[in-house]
Amino acid sequence: MEKLKVMTIFGTRPEAIKMAPVILELEKFSDKIQTTVAVTAQHREMLDQVLKLFKIRPNYDLNIMSAGQTLFDITSRALLGLNKILEEVKPDIILVHGDTTTTFAGALAAYYHQISVGHVEAGLRTGNKFSPYPEEMNRKLTAALTDLNFAPTDTAKKNLLREGISDEKIFVTGNTVIDALYKTVRNDFTFSDELLNGIDYDKKIILVTTHRRENWGEPLRNVYKALKKLVEEFSDVEIIFPVHKNPIVRDVVNEELGNLPRVHLTDPLDYEPFANLMSRVKLILTDSGGVQEEAPALGKPVLVLRDTTERPEAVNAGTVKLIGTEFEKVYENAKLLLTDSAEYKKMSEAVNPYGDGIAAKRIVQAILWTYKLSDEKPAPFNS
């Protein structure tokens, strides 16, 4: 019997983190599955860091990243490059992840070749096509092309059902980011950056990340001004801020937070040190999607610098709070968690709704079951 040809397609660091457990699980079934890995390298350096960590060597690398690239550039280069790869490999199914431009381009390329699509982390929605932008529509457009939907939670499944996707095409798996996190965080981890090794994590350490397009400009400036006030007001507060390399973000960060005592501006961190850093800080402020899923698994409260989220499960569970980017809201919400131990405990001890560390196993089992290579249909993840 010929092996089932499964190709994974991704291009950014977050995708790589969440697809790595799936690839490693697929490789366990080499008697039944031929696994091919294709990367667009929509991100380059950040992607390579994750590939190295999980010891994944792509079979194909489009290397499309260029300085000042636009969404048009990414979409067209990915689509044309993937066309040639799909013509050569002729997979039975391709797997894409989440909500990037590579995700949509991969699904569209597969559709043009009449190849089945599996969507890992399917069904996340805000209901606002411009928030997050362009991720919300990347998800919805991909959903229209998908044959197997791997929804991380029951909420995500319900979103898909509301859009008319049939129940038999949806598998609730948990989120693979928790699989990756559990493989990465260690109590004995040592940072290569001596600055991070030298910080007293018994103090009130705040970890900050920002990068969303919809927050560029004054929204981010408001956030940074609130952080500045917190540092000036509380002598035991320190901030660690791995600053995104985009100059639109970096310039505002330097203007508001540069050269402040107890504010440590670093370059973006590799996934492994970042995950271990999350496990040691007191509080996280972010506009990232992935961090909203990861931090609750580590017992860390998250204040989300957005007005909407496609991950409402953590908000409902109480591990995450949406606070937007207004100065007063950022300042007051962070101050509350720094000074009110009961409020902090309530958020830090809430149950993580996103996964149990075996999402990748459920995804691969669903593929094997669908293609009649296994009689065992995976039981759904229940948070």
C-alpha cells in the first residue's frame, strides 16, 4: 500500500512552534505516512530558530522574505512558489496552521491543485474582519477551503458550525502550542543572555510584547507611557521588553522607554528562552495571540493590549483580560495585579482552557482515521 502523502506548509515563527509537534507526531507513523515539510519563510531568522530547536529540516524552503515586504508580496510569492512544490510532490493532503498570509496562500494553492486541506487551529474568530488584520480574514478564507478542521476548543468548533461547516469535518484537539510549551520549559533552563540570568525574578517582573498592525502609532505610545508611569511609581517593578524589529514599533519604544532604569529592552527572543522567561515573570502584557494561550498554562496572568480577541476561552476562564491600549486602562489594570494579591491569585490559578499536551496526537489520529489507516477516532479534547 502506498503511504499517505502529508505536506505541512508554514512560514512564521508562531506557525513553526505550533506545527512542530504535529510534524514530530507524523514522523512516528513513517510506515503509513510520507511527511513533507515546506516553508515559505515569510519570517526568516525567527522561523529558523524554531526549526533548529525542534530539529526540523524542511524539504522545501521558498525563502520569500524581503525588506519592506507587503501583504501583496507575501501572498503572490507564496502562491507561485507553492504551485511548483505541489506540482512536484502531489500530496494527498496539506496542513496549514492558524491565520497568517502563508496559511491562506497554502490553502488556496492546494485548492487550485484539488488537494485536500487540513487546518490546524481552525475556528478562531473575532467577528471583525479588520481586527486582527489581516489574520481574521486569513482564517475565514482558509476555512472555506478546508476539508479537515482541527479546532483547538469547543468554542472554535461552534464558530465553524455557525458558518455551515459540517460536524464530521471538525475535530476538537486542544492547541498544539501547549504540546510545544511542555517540551520546552524547564526549571533548570539557563539563558544565554546574562541580563536575563541576572534578574531577580522574586521581584515584580512584567514581560511585554507588542507587534499588532492595528496598534501601530498612538495606541502603542499610550501603552508605553503607562508602563513608564508604573516603573516610576513602583520601585520593585522591572520590565523585560523583547522589542519587535519593525522600526514602526521600535522607534516608539525607544522614544518612550529608552534609557529608563529597570526597563530592559532586548532584541526579540528565540522561542525557547521566551517560553522559559514567561514561566518566571509575574505578569505579561501583550497583543500576541499565542501568548494568550501559553501563559495560562504557566499560571501567568495576561493583560491583552487589544479590544477584541479570537481566543475568548481564556477571558471566560479568567486567565486573560482584554484591556485595550488606552493609557488609563493599561495603567490601572496592571497596577491592580501588582498590588492586589487576591486579584492576582484569581487570575493565576484559573484553569487553562487550551490544551493538555497531546493535541498533535489527536490531529494525526484524526488524519489516520479519516484516510482509513486506523480504526480509532480520537476522543475530543475537553477543557
